[in-house]
Amino acid sequence: MAMRPLSVDARNRVETARELAARLPDLLVAAKRIAANVLLGVHGRRHPGPGETFWQFRPYVPGEPARQIDWRRSARDDRHLFVREREWEASQTVWLWVDLSTSMDFRSRQASTSKLDRAVVLMLALAEMLGRGGERVGMPGLAVPKIGRDAADRLAAVLAQSAMIGEWPEVDRIGRFTELVVLSDFLSDAETIRGRLRQLAGRGANVHLMQVFDPAEEAFPYEGRVEFRDPETDMIWLTERAGGLRGDYHERLAAHRESVETYARQAGFSFAVHHTDRPASEGLLFLQGWLSGVVAGTVHTGHVADAEPTAA
Amino acid sequence: MIGSLTFLSPWLLLALAALPLIWLILRLTPPRPRQIAFPPTRLLIDLEDKDRTPSRTPWWLTLIRLALIALLILALAEPVLRPDTKLTTGDGPLFVVIDNGWDSAPDFAERVAAAEATLAEAGRAGRPVAFAATAEPIAESLAPETAAAAERRLAAIEPRPYLPDRAALAERLSDAFDADSVEVLWIGGALDGGDGAVFANALNAIAADGVVLQSERPLAMMRPAENRADGVHVPIVRTGSGGTIDVAGFDQEGRRILAGSATLDADGVGVAAIELPAEIRNALARLAVAGESSAGAVQLLDGRWQRRAVGLVAGESAGGSQPLLEPLTYVQRALGPTSDLLTSDAPSVSEAVMALVERDASIIALTETGTLPPDTTEALSAWIDAGGTLLRFASPNLAATTVDALLPVRLRQGERALGGSLSWEEPQAIGDFPDSGPFAAIDVPADVVVNRQVLAEPEALRSAEVWAELRDGTPLVTAAARGSGRIVLFHVTADPRWSNLPLSGAFVDMLNAIVETGGAVERRGSGDAPAEAQDATTPWQPVEVLDGYGDLGAPDPDAALVADIRNAQPSAETPPGIYDRDGGLFALNAVSDATPLEPLVPSAIGWQGRTASLEPRPDTPIWPWLLVAAALLAALDGLAVLALSGRLTRRFATATASFAVAAVGFAALSNGAFAQERDMERALEATNVTQLAYVVTGNAAIDETSRAGLTGLSIYLADRTALEPGDPAPIDVARDELVFYALIYWPIDPDQETPSPETMARVDTFMKNGGTILFDTRDAGGFTIFDRNSGGATPEAQKLREILAFVDVPPLEPVPPDHVLTKAFYLLSEFPGRWANSEMWVESISDEPLLRDRPARGGDGVSPIIITGNDLAAAWAIDDNGLWLYPTVPSDPRQREMAFRSGVNVVMYSLTGNYKADQVHVPALLERLGQ
């Protein structure tokens, strides 16, 4: 949102971050609980190399260190010595990013949690899961990728300490073949998003975009005389009959999402929508699926909220 | 009938001028929209709104709010709907006729006002008006004149002390008016008077249109009172339904010396029976219905009415051992029901006679005596001269005396025996009661025979009257006037020895006739002589006459003299009042036993016009409805705002509406049930635990102080004594049952509305049944209970007097040092509260045993009333934290302790009565037991 006044945005984001820091311990606990139910399998490289899992025995080649010889296997054969090889298990680098802009700090009555909390929970759960899986987890520009089971705690500490976290990650350190997971509402201008995605595509990273959305944002259940305020810019839109805008809003929202999705597809990124009235584990499963290579492409999770007006 | 709209606070309507300003403000201030932080607001920007965003309030919302404010202003101005008082509708000649007998006196002002209003209306319309008053003595012109002239004549009309002579006016009507030519307004009196039908027909004949205006006020009237042995019986008649009515009696000086009340039956007839000693009865000069100002509600009393005291003296008696053989038994039985009988215990006849003269006996019956001592004879003669009537009976003693100053005739010596063994004369029956005597009205009994009699000297009979004689012409009863009084002699004994006359009914009539015609003894000597003794040609002269309102006043200077007052009817010539003839007074009353008192019923007398009520119908307040409308509009406005901001959904609206309906229904239904439940709860609570109670005055500060004070005292009692009272009970004396409480604390609030007599009757019953009420004037002793006439009483003390005006308050005294109250729990010498300078007053404990039967002393020796001015509750009052609410004056911790001790003593006294007084005897009793 390039056109918003900085001061307002800055103020709002500091506020959001401060409040988030206070909630982080709870969110961390929730994230660990969710992650405990989802196991990320260590992904082998189908090559012998350093690792823990047995891969194959091969004949000893003179010149190799003698301690590599598997004596037990060799004892059963009277001609050759064998060497035990293990499968090469390399840890991947996974970058995680969550949009902490003020617009994420929104919760309607239909949802039990705000978009921000849900996004943070998803990110921390993912970090926990990846950390236990032995992957290198980091946040672009904030935390370097490291292996360790304390990934979630590390990222939570980073989140708590960083007052200002940008809406969009710094892409400089993101290398080829790394994974990048971005959790955001993608409500910025479509062209802005397109530029960012294009930039990311140039880095050669494998990018997964998850749009975290509130059901009210989807359904627009408002009626009557309502003054809508953009929390980032304090921009105000007054309408006499909010209900009459519903159709137009749905069209615009669909168009916006369509364009973001199109850009993602063009860049080869995966795109999914997660609604805050759905369980967090559902989003986590999708993310895990992406990272395991099971699911690809764009997926909507959660239901598309009906357009029936309900008491907000 | 369309009424007129009036505002009680019209200046508030000025606020309506501010409406345009409010309209402007409302118009420019749109309803506040809902504000929603909505992240995708960006997507909404530039969306085409279906209708253009208004920057102003919708016009209909403004209208609702303006109407709401206007309604509030109008409601605050308190509009009331006054019903139309216009009675006449036509434009032709108007005939206003007003009844101005005494039956119209109580609300005569209203009648005149109604007539004035109609006349003023006619004056504005320029209608010719004929005017007549039915009870006016002079036949005035019935010719139509201007309304102003009629108004002047109306101004001179006063209610007359007699019933109108409508028949006389009816005769003149047909000559004065053509048939069906005038519109008639008849402001009718309350009573028919017997000529209502005639008058109604005459009015019907001349009236093109007519309305009779009648008062709905019940009219109370008094028939002549009867003076009976058991008291004064005052018959009361009231038009309309039953109820009770108060009667008051006044003496010659106008002092109120008697009060009673009559319970009327459904027809409005009742009798007030008032017990009264004869001496006070004789002082009565006037009886009146309380609160009824008309001549018909007043009965004037004269000498005829006074109840005579008859003294009985027998020379020789059976000594009381054989009462039926007492010589005067038959006289006693005959006169007992109608007269007051006086007897004397004096041993000798002369002393007895003197005693009776002293006691104002107006008739003395004397028997079994012959010649009396000279001084007694002299005294009796003087008494007779002053108006006394000496009634003597023959006896053997009398037969021995021939000449006696105290005999009407000279007697022959000895008695005459008839029908005896040595006589050939038959026993004689009574021959005749001569017309000149008082017995003329009595039927001659056929069965009375006289066996023995004393005989008068024939020549002596010329100077005496013979009131009764036997068949052979010998006198049986003779009488002679002496001075203002007279002497009557029965020539037989007062017992059946000589004749069976005392056994007959005629004897009772004869004695009563003597008593009734007997005059009162006039001590000043001028004398109220018996009428028979006077020259019948002297006319009666009015001394004081009643006006229509029942007030006595001087008669007109040219008042007519009346020849025959006894047969006179109240009229213009003979107005009711006191008439005098040579010192003899006669009271002519507006209502006699024969006066017809039927109410005037237009439908019953053939009235063909309309009927209307004199009472202005009450104003109908409109402002409550305006307030209701404003509340509805406010609710509508709220709904509209909700609808505008989109928060109104159908479910919400339905829920709101059903809740409102349910709330209204609940409030309407549950009122009665709540009250009953509250009574039950109160009774249960009061019977489960002893409670101190206080009277709710309606002043929140005083009530709260009472509650806090009694709470403090209850805690103190629980701490120090065996009594653990419950929470103090607030009491509405008018409604709540008092019987559960032993002690009721009643703080006096000068602004309090004085309880109704019915309420105070409940309080009186409570006190007589053993309850104690502690009145606290809270004015630091500014009151003085005996000082009734001093103007220095505080408002609280005056209010206390007002409250106690309807209560039988026993004599009071400041708590004496030996009163139980000073020893009931603590030993106290004074009873301070917040103040310390007021005495505490209790029922006087006199040692006089005869005074034990005081009215309010129904309890076990507990004073039913305790009065203090020390503001006890304020001294006891504690807040929820146990801190004192009020400082004592002077600020002395000891005084507060004493205040609590006073409270403990009062409570203990009211609960245990004189138990502590008996306790002082315990050492003596124990000592006696030990022996």
C-alpha cells in the first residue's frame, strides 16, 4: 500500500507489534500443540551420502579409510570387503514470512481469532514442525536459517523483539532452491503484489503464498449506514446501505484474488486461501503438503462464506 | 359535550419557541453511523452507492424527534380538559328558576355559579331572561328582562330556612308565559317537598326545551331529636346511600358539648344514639349534622325538650327489703323510661326533699307524708314558685291532714271508702279527663276502679283545676298553680292499695303528661312558666331565627308575631327559630317529624326535559397521554435509528416488542398478587422474630434514620440483653397489620400528611390492645403537651397534635422518678437521644384506683403512648460499618450510651410491662417464703 501515509502506518504497526509480543507466548503454545499433530518426514535425497538411514552396501575400494568397512557384512563374504553407505539426508532451507501489517489485525464476530494471530500461529507451528524435521528455518532479514529444534522459539523471540516488521520480506538473501512461505492477506494493490512476486521469481526460490482471510471479509455481512475505516490508512468510506454494496464487493474481491493468483501461477508459485474460522491445523496441513511436494498449485482451504446477512 | 383545553403551567409553552432551533440542530446532525474497521476498505472505494450519501438526517426522523420534544413541552405544561359547562343551547327567551329552600343551602354557591354562568351566556347571546326563585316570599315579576337585571336579582338570592313553595310559583307560570315559549333552566333543590310534580308539569307546559340541574351531593337532614332514658336519639336522613354521619350538640353559648355518629342504612336513614347525663342534656340548645350547613340539618331545642329530673320521696317505705311494696314503685316504673329519676338516701323526708331540690329536680313526687316541717314546707314552696312541680299522692297520713300549704285543694278529713263492707256505694270508675287539663288527650280507661280516695272540699275546688274525675264527679286528680310551678295531687295512693289506677296504662300516660307539661325550675326566678298558665292571646315573638344555612341570627326588625306557634309550619312568615312569649321559649324547626323528605327525582315527577348535574365534571388531565405518546415516539425513534444503522433485524425487533408487551402485561397483572405476597411475608417475618417497627413517614431521610436507628438499637439489644430482634420493620400505618409489633417508633415529620381518622382508629385499637407507640417529635423538647393554647409549639408538636386529635390519648405526665421505665433494664433518670433536653412523657400513673378505667389503658399497665422530642433514632443510627451517623448534642459519648440505655428500657418496658415493678417485691416475698 504505497499510498498510505507512513506515520499512520508506522504507528499502527508498532502498536500491532507490541500487542503481538504480549500474545506471543500463548500463540507459541498453540503453535506447538498444532505442530505436535503434524509430522514432517525427513526427506531423503535418494543418494548415498552423510545420513542416518541405511542406503546400500558396496564393495570396498582400496584407498578408502578402513574404518568405513562394515565388518559384520564383510565377514559373511569371503572375497570382498563391504562398505555400508547411508542415504544422503540434506536439510532444506525454509524461509518463513508473516505479514504483520495493521490490516492483519482484524477479527470479525464470525471468526474466533484475528488474521494476525492465525498467521503467526501458522508460521510458528510450521517453524516448530520444520525444526523438528531438521530443516533450516529462518526469516528473511530477521533470522538466519539454522537447524535446530528450537526454531519456533527462535522465531517467536525475533517477532517479539522486532518492532517494525515489513509487510514483505527482503528477498536479497533468498537463494535458489530454497523454500519461502508467505502468510499474508494480500490486500495490497494488485500491481504492487505483482511486482514483488516478479522479484521473487527472479531469485529462483520455491514460493508458497497463503492468503489468511477473515470470513467477514469474504462475506461482507454488513447492512445499513456504515462507515468503513481502513486500519492502515484511516481512510474512511461511508455508505448508507452497506448491503447494497455486497455484490460489487464480491466482484472486486474475486477480481483481486484472481489477479494475485494469476501472477502466482505465472511465477510458478503455489497460492492458497485460509479462513480464520477454520482450524489452524487445516492450514498447517496444507503448508506441510506443499513443503513435502504432495500438493501443488493453488488451493482454497476453508469454506467460502455465504453472503447471507447476519448480525455482525 | 366538547370541553375546553386548559394548561396548568402555560408559561412552559414558551419553550415551543425553541422548536425551530432544535429543528435546525436535528436537521444538521445526522444519525451517527456504525464505525467498522475493515481492512478491505480499499476494495470499497469508489463503489457506486445505490442512493447518494445524505449528509442530513432523514426528514421523517427529524419530524419524529420534533414531535417528541413538542409533546414533552406540552406535557410539562400540564394540559387538562375542562368539560363544557354550557347548559342552555337555544336563542329564544330563557327562564331560569332556582330552588332556594334550605335543601339547596349546602351547595348554594355552586348553584348560584351555575346560574350566573348561564345568565352570562344568555347576556352574551342577548337573550331575554326571566328569573325566579321558588322560596322567595315575595312574588316577583316573571317578565323577561335583560340578563344583567336577572344577574342583579340573582345576587340577592339567599337560601331560605324553609322548603320552597313551588306550587305557588307553578300557578303563576301559565299566566306569565305562553306554552312552549321559553327554554327553562331549573336549578332544582334536593327535596321534592310534595309539590315537585305540580311544578314540573307547569314547567313542562311552558318549556320549549328544558334542563333540570341537580346536585349529586347527598343532603343530610335531622329529624327532631328524642330524649330517651338511654340517651339522646337523633334521627338522621340522608339522600342517597348509607354510611356514617357525625352529629354535634351545642349549648346556649354555642360551645360544642356533644358528639356522636349515626350509621345510615341503605336508604340513608339512621339514628345517632348519644348517652349523656341529664344535666348536660338539659344544657343542649342545638343539635346539628357536622359538616352540613343547612337549616334542615339543625334542630333547635327548647324547654319542652329538656328531660326532667323527677325526685321521688316516700315518707314510709318498706326499707328496700320488699321493693315491689315500695310506695313509689309504680311511679318509678312509669317514669323510668322517659325521665331521670332522682332518689335520696337521706334518713328523713325533709332532708330528702331538700337534697332533691338541691339536685335540680324539676318534679318531686311525694307520698306517704302528711304535714311537713315548716322549713321544708317553705323551701318546697319557694321551689314551686320557681317552677317546680310537686306531685303528691294520697295516703292515710294525708287523709289525716286537712289544710296544707302544699295541697292544691283543701281536703275533707278522712278518706272515702267505696264498695267496702260498711258501704253501699260501688267502687267508682274514672269518669272523665276534662278538656282543660293535660290528660285530655288520654283515653279514659274503662277498667280502672277506685276503692278509696281522699275528698276535696267542694268549695275549695273553685280555686283548683280538676284534671281527672270519677264517674260521680268527685275529683281524682287536682292541681293548682303556685307561682311558676304547680302542685298536683292524686287523690289515691301511688300503689294499688286504694285503686288499680297505678296498674293501668293510663297511669303511665298521666304521669308522663304531668312531667311533660311541668316547667323547668328557673333559678333566676323569672321562670319558664307552663304554657297553660299563660294568657293564650299573647303572640309569640321571634328571638332568634335560622337562616338557610342553619345559622342562628337576629330576626328581621319587622318580623311578624305569631299567634299559634304550635301549629305553625316553617315559612317566610314563620321562619324556623326561637320564639318567645313572656319568657317561654319555643323552638320552631325547619324539619319536623311530618316534613316530607323525599328527594326530588325528575323522572318521578314527570319532568320531560333534560337533566344535568350541578357538579362540574372533573378535569381530565391530558398530559399523561402526551407523555405516553412521547415515550412511544422515543421508542420509535430508537427503532428508526437502529434501522438506519442496519442493526435492526426482524428477530431483534420481534424480541423487543414481545418483551415490551410481556413487561406491560406483567406489571398489570402482578400488582395485586405482589401486595398480598408482601403482606404474607411481612406477617411471617414479624411472627418468626421479634421486630422493632417504625412508621414510614414518606420523608426518605427520616425513614432512613429510623431504619438505621432501630438497626443500631437492635444490635445493642442483642449485645446486652436476652432479646435478639430481627431487622426493623417499616410500617405503613394506613395499610399494614400492626398487631405483630409491641413497640412502634413514630418519628414526626411536620410535612407528613396527617393520617386519616380511619387510620388513627387502627392506631387507637393497637394502643388499646396493649401496643406502645413511641412518638418522637425530634425537636429537642420544643413541644409542651398541656400547653394547647400557646402559639409557641414547634411544627412537629403541632403535627403530633393533629395526629393525636383522633386518638383517645390518656392523661400524660413526664416520666416520674419511680416509673417502671426508669428501672426496666438500666437504672435511668433521664432519657436522652440525639438531644438531651426533652422530657419523655408517658401515661400518667395515678394511684387513684377509680381512675383505672381509662380508655387507652387496655394493656397490662404499659403506657400505650410515649412521647419524646430527643430524636432517639438519630442517636442510635449506625451505618453499614457500625459508625454513628449523627453526633449527639452536646457531643458526649456518655449521652449516646444513655440514649441506647433509654432505648433498651423502652423496649424492655413495652415487652415486659410492669414486670420490673413487681420485681421490687421479690426480696420481701423471698423473705416471707423463708420463714
